[in-house]
Amino acid sequence: MLDISHISKTFNPGTVNEKKAITDLSLHLAPGDFATIIGSNGAGKSTLFNAICGDFLTDSGSIVVNSQDVTFMPSYKRSKHIGRLFQDPMRGSAPGMTIEENLVLAAGHGGWFSHMSAKDKMAFRDQLAQLDMGLEDRMKQPVGLLSGGQRQALTLLMATMNPPWLLLLDEHTAALDPATAEKVLDITKSVVAEHSITTLMVTHNMSQALELGNRTLMMDNGNIVLDVSGEERAHMTVNDLLERFKQGSGKALDNDRMLLS
Amino acid sequence: MSFVELQTVIELGLICSLTVLALFLSYSMLGVCDLSTDGCFTLGATVGAVIAVAGHPVLSIPAAMLAGVCSGFVTAVLQTKMGINSLLAGIIVNTGLYSVNIAIMSGSARVNLNKTGTVFTMVKGLLAGTPLEGWHVTVVAGVAVVLTVALLTLFLNTRLGLAIRATGNNPDMVRSSSINPTFTTIVGLCVANALTGLSGCLMAQSQQSTEINIGSGMVTIALASLLIGGTLLGRGGIFLRAVGMVLGAFLFRLVYAVALRLDMPAFMLKLVSSVIVALALALPYLKSQWPVISRRLSYKKALAVKEGK
């Protein structure tokens, strides 16, 4: 589903601020794969996501999503098939517009001059009800009035209402309180399972990285240093993971927000 | 206030409210402060005047709007495709339009419409003998405003209109909805400038003359009306907010007319509008700073009392 081959990205090349963010990274995800990503600060996790989404053009290499070469495709076109959630719950929705107005834009069907139909509203109502947050009764309220967790759940709904080929989750529960984070994570799991969406998820929770999905990737210094799945992953503990990281990168894992629980 | 003065307030309020509605679209919805408004208003006035002089008063209206679309398109392309800051793009276009406007008026800085048939004179003839006699400017401008408010409300609730509003609200979200924010910005500015052009066209024809400075300061005057309208009917649906814009334009003209009666010279109009805009934009900031200021003052006061002991 996702084929990244030998991509590199250097920011500010030739200056004192030169930063090799991604160095010759390759990654293949099979359809339905759910991979978690962990890594040190500045390992290039978010940069990898930005590259996949097309926020910048990589210096070399190619990115193919579902046999479609997107290397030079602008980000707004890629977003048709790539859904993304950020850590900041405010980034995914327009605060000054109502819940239903946000949803109708995300739904993306109908011509430029089409109006929201009663049928659309019914469908949105059902989908919102599934979030179990009472949002179905607040469809005419501006999104800016929602809490962070509600906004993140709404963003998740918006990103998956037309099931994308690829879903990128960049620590999307990190800014939420534990109870809400768990709820958003549960919704994530059920949505991903329902449509078997190929998913990449950055997390700083080590045990989550092993529990969720079917693959765990570790990043360091702009590359993937560890890729475990299957039987090996099933028997792995957090300590094993740390040990393997040390072997792979030659240093201890350093992330100031890493949770070892 | 005399009857004639009130009539002038209504007429000018209606005609200028079209520019306020244009800024409502570009400034409040799209989040772009379009500084080409002055030049575009003059462009609408000159194009409308020249075509009316050529004997096509009805054609002058779509022509002025089309000229506005072109101007808006250039401003939008400069800021979206050429990477020019949106304020600067407006100023650049505004400067360029000065020459364009003089060229349209065949090198002169004035066009006189005293003996020219305009949309207003056409309606004036129709209304002769009816109770509305003498209200031709109000009728024509009123129809234009009602149509504009209705169409703008419809437009802003279409998918394209929603995308334009979202562009000013959160461009990231527009992109992730597979909509190109460059496209929505271009469409938004074209539509907004069409309204500015229409406003200028009606202004020139109602005054029966136009000159190169007819639009100068228009952006500030319209912003003042917009901010007044926003405080009147700022919350609620698009329709109510659009109506608020028209009311804002009226109220601004009313305040100005009252000030004129209190012997304020006419040339003060622009200073008054500047002060209103500056105050309206600064107030939210000053309000947010007030707790800090009051805390500091009370702290100093307490300190002074202590030292006084």
C-alpha cells in the first residue's frame, strides 16, 4: 500500500543550520498493515509524515501509495487518499465553522455549488452518534466550542469518512487527558479495523507501540533502525525493545516524553 | 437632520454597503485584507462611467463587475502563485490601477455624466408620477444590495463558499479536504472585487461624475462600517452577518452626517474613519491587556502606601 524507496531530506543545506532530517529511508507497508513508530527526539518521525503528505518535496527517492506515484503530487491532492491527524487537536478542523459545515467539506462529494442536503445531515448525525460524545446534538455549533478530545474525535471522523488508503497518526492522543486519549484511541482502533485502513502511528508510549497494530518501527537519526513484526513482536517486552534499539542505533533511546509503562 | 440629508445617508449607505460586503467576503471570510479595494472601486467607477457615456448604461454594470473580477484575479495570483505578501499584493495592484484608471478615462482624471443616461436616470423616468418619485437612487441601489445579500448568503453556503470560509479559518483543514486553498483564494477575491467594482460603478452613476480619487480611502471607510456591522450583528448565520454589514454602512454614514451637522468639515471623513478603524481593531487587544495594567497599577499603589508609612 505504501512504498517509500530511498528518500532523503536535508533542511537548510549548505548552512550552519543544515539538518539531515531523513537519510536514505525506505519503507514498505502491506495493505492493512498497522505500524507504530517510536523514536528519539528529532529522529525524523514527523518529517517522514510530512514527506508522505507532501508538505515538502524530498531531495531524492520516490513515494508510491497504492501503486500511484505521489512523489511530485501537491499535498492537497494526496490528501484525497491520505488521512492525517496531528498532535494538536486544533489543526484538523475550522474553529469558526459549525460541526456540520466541517463535515460537509470533509465528505467532499457534490459539486462546487451544491448545498448541504437533509440526507447529508442525517448521515453526519449517525456518524457523530457513533463517537458517543453527544456531538450529534451540537451540529450547528462552531467547532471552536468543542474540547480538545471532541475536536480530535471529529478530526478522526473527518479523515476517515471516505476511508483513505493510508492513515497517518502523529501522536494524536498525546495532548489529551488520559480518559479522553483512551476513548479517541478506541475510536481509532475500531475505525481502522472496520475499513482495514493501512495505518502509521507515532507514539511515545512504549507498551502501546508493542500492543497496537501488527508492526513496530523505531526511528533514529532520520532512518528506521528497527522493524519488528509477527512472532518476534508478540513476545517482545518494553525492555527487549530498548535493548534492540541500543543495538540498532548504538546509543540509548532518548525521548523526554517517552513513557516506559 | 433634514429629509434630504437622510436620503443621502440611505443612498450612500446602500451604495457603499456593496464594498462592505466585498470586504466581508475577503476580510472576514477569507482572512485577506484586500488593499486594492480603493483602486478597484475607482476602476468600477471609471469603467461604468465610460461605458455609460458610450451609450450602454445597462451594460456598464456587468462591465464594471468584470473589471473588478480581473483586478481581484491579479491580486489573488500575486499572493498565491507569486509568493507576494497579501497586503503588498493589494498595494501593488492599487498603484497599478491608478494608471489603468486614467487610461480608461482616455488620459483625463475626470468623466462627467451630467448629460449621460445612467441606470439611475432610466429608473428615474420609470418612477415619475409614482409615490417613489425622487427615490430612484435608493430603489436601484436597494435592489442591488438585496440581490447581493441574497446571492452572497446562498454562495457562502455552497460547498465552494464553505471552502472559502474554511480557507480563512484553517487552510490546513482545506488542504486535508482535498481542496486547493490557492483556488479558493482566487475565487474569493474575484467575487469580492466584482462587488467592489459594482459599488464604484453605482457611486459614479449616482453622482453623475467620476474622478480618479473617487475610491481613495474606501478600504478604511468600508472596514469601519464592517467593524461597526460586526458589533451589531456579529454572531449568527451568514445572512444575519451580511445584513449587519449593510446596517454598519448605514450607521457609519449616519454618524458622519451628524458630525457634518455639528460643523465638522467634509474633509474630516477620512480621519473619522481611520480613528474608528484603529479603535475598533485596537480595543480587543487593549481589553486583553487591561488585567495586566490594572494589576500593575494596584501593585504600585500598594507599594507607595507601604513606603509612605
